[in-house]
Amino acid sequence: MLNTEELKLVSEWDKTFPKSEKVDHQKVTFVNRYGITLAADLYKPKNTSGKYPAIAVSGPFGAVKEQCSGLYAQTMAEKGYLTIAFDPSFTGESGGNPRFMASPDINTEDFMAAVDFLSVREDVDPDKIGIIGICGWGGMALNAAALDTRIKVTVASTMYDMTRVNANGYFDSEDSEQARYAKKQLLNALRTEEYRKGEYSRGGGCVPLPVPEDAPFFVKDYSEYYKGRCYHKRSLNSNDGWNSIGCMSFMNQPILKYSNEIRSAVLIVHGEKAHSYYFGKDAYENMIKNSKYTSNKELLTIPGAVHTDLYDNLDVIPFDKIQKFFEENGVG
């Protein structure tokens, strides 16, 4: 039997967005197949009953459920869904040691464990479960959709392919054997030094405000979200970042290899002006290439939107379109 660890969860409302009066909220926990207990916020429409369509939400990469995944979950609950926003393994209020690590395998399992949890609830219709992954967890969501046939609809919002960016650098600027080897040398030297000291270092989060004028726009964009308007004390990006070698395994584990075998519905949402747009665009093209399952796949480009507009800008995030996509594909 899977045993759940007792986590210390904050009871008061500590989100970076206002609490909705239209939904009920509670903290819940569930366990993944690695034995790690995950913490989640559950949102449920008020004054309703029966079996709900359900959605599990996670991301962005380095964020916590008190930030934009919770905003997505609460908003979709207002639209009639039972939703959970969860902290991935090793981060936030979830369990797992050492802290601040990421894994293509374990984090894909986190989504599948969320589906486990939703599937057995008395108030959830197990045939109407979807997932939403944001930023780096958009790629994880696609990977989960390629593996988990219980997932009926997947939405990847402002997504990153974390394996690609770790292996190739931003905009594929380090896509060479020589560049990858140099990066591996540095990371492995750091592993040796940290093991000798007996402690792990942190890689650093977003740049403190004010961001230098000559910094790239996307650096400023991230910092204004994580260090500014949506700072949270448990967010990695708001504070000291990941374990310095926390994403090393992403370098040789492409997560989207079988995305063109996804039979269930997938909506990829991305901003036209986002520095990360190439991840979403390429992921969509690869998903439909040589695929027999293209009729329920869609790429939605939001004109003028930058990466973090799809984190918290309620005038930009297409929640009505997302709801419609879920409903048209049987989760509603």
C-alpha cells in the first residue's frame, strides 16, 4: 500500500491572487509511485454536487501552487470543474529529498499521480479528467498525455521543453556536442565539490529588481513576475533557484519523443511575442507530424502576448477558449 507522509501545510490563504467567493478551497495530499507525498490546493464550485469533470494543474517551472497554477485551477473551478493545483516533487509544500530537484521521469509521474488521486474521488467522473501544464510543466503535461490514456484533454500554456533548453540552451544557441560537453564538465565538477563538502548549492533564482537595463526582455519579464507582483516565499524562482545540478538529467532525456502518438485532445496556447514561442510552435508541429490523431490538436497563438502574460494576465489568458476546448473534447 502506498503510504502518505504527513506534510506541514499552511492553513491560511497565502496565494498571490485573490480568493474567489465562487469556489470552496481545501488542502489535500496524494502520493506518487516513487513514494513522494505531493501537496495540492483543491478547488470546487460552491453549492453544487454530483460527479465533476476534473483538472490537475502544475507549473511554471520553479513556481509553486500559490502562484499561477493556483490561479488557473481556481478560475477553472469557477467554470464548473473540480481542480487541483499541486507542487511537484521536491518543491513547495510537497515532499521529497533532496530539495529543489527536477526529473523528467518523476515530474511526469507527478501528473499521473494527480490523475490517480482524481480518478478515485467519489465526486469526480473518472472519464472526464484533464490536465493543464504551464511553462516547463507544459512539456511535462504533453509527456504525461503520451503515457497516460486516462487523460482526456491536455492544455499546455506558454510551454517550455525543459529537455531542449537544458541540452541546447536558449534559442538553441548551444546546440553542439562541444557546448554540451563543456556544460557537463562544469556540472560534474560541481557534483564532486558538493559531495566533498556534504552540502548542495542553489543555482540562483530570477534577477533581483530592478533588472539592469541591458538585460534581455525575458529576464526582466520573469523577474517582474517572480520577484515583484507574484513573489512567494516558497517559490524557487522568487528566491534562490534550483539545486545547482537539479536539472542535469534533462540534458539527455528528450520528453516529447512520442508526442505524435497522443490520441487524446491537446491544446497548446502560446503568446506571439513570447521568447518561448518556438517551444510551443515546434511541439505542436512535432505532435502532428506523421500522426494519425490530428483532428483534436490545436495551436492557439495569442497576438501580442509575452511569456508571463499567460501566467497571470486575466485579460490575456483565454480561459473561455480553454473551457470550450475541454467541453468539446468530453471534459465538461
